[in-house]
Amino acid sequence: MNLLLQARWGAGYWQQDMSQRCYEGFHLTAVYAIGIPGAILLCLGIPAATLAVLFRIRDRLQEPRTAATYGFLYHQFKCGTLAVCTSDL
């Protein structure tokens, strides 16, 4: 299988199979089955997993071992009152 399959945006057909129109038939099914869940997982799942990990270890954030392991997730933030955080990025 050729890994360099490309869609020609102007024509709207796959280069390897010019009978397969983009976003129709199998391609539309693949977009709904793989693309949309993947985008949701990327945009919501990763931040939710990070929040879950930080919430689980919230009482140990200042411990050296915890900071060495998970510090990259929270060291760039400075929190003030009312849990309002700003980033130094």
C-alpha cells in the first residue's frame, strides 16, 4: 500500500483512486468514525486526563518526587486567589 496517498484539493478526488470522491461514501464514513472522535479525544481527552492526574495528586504537588515526576504539568502556572491561574508561557 502506498503511504503517500494524497487528496487533490482542487479536484476533490483521491489521487490513487480517482473514482473515490472526497467526503462521499467510505471516505465520509471514515471521517465520522475516525476523524471526529479523534479530534474530540485530542482536544478534550488529553486536557481531561491531565486534570484528573493533577487532581489526584493535588495534596502532594510540593513534594520533590511528585514535582520531579509531574512538575512539567504545573510549574509554568502561578495561581492566585480564587484558583485563578496564569501561565508564564
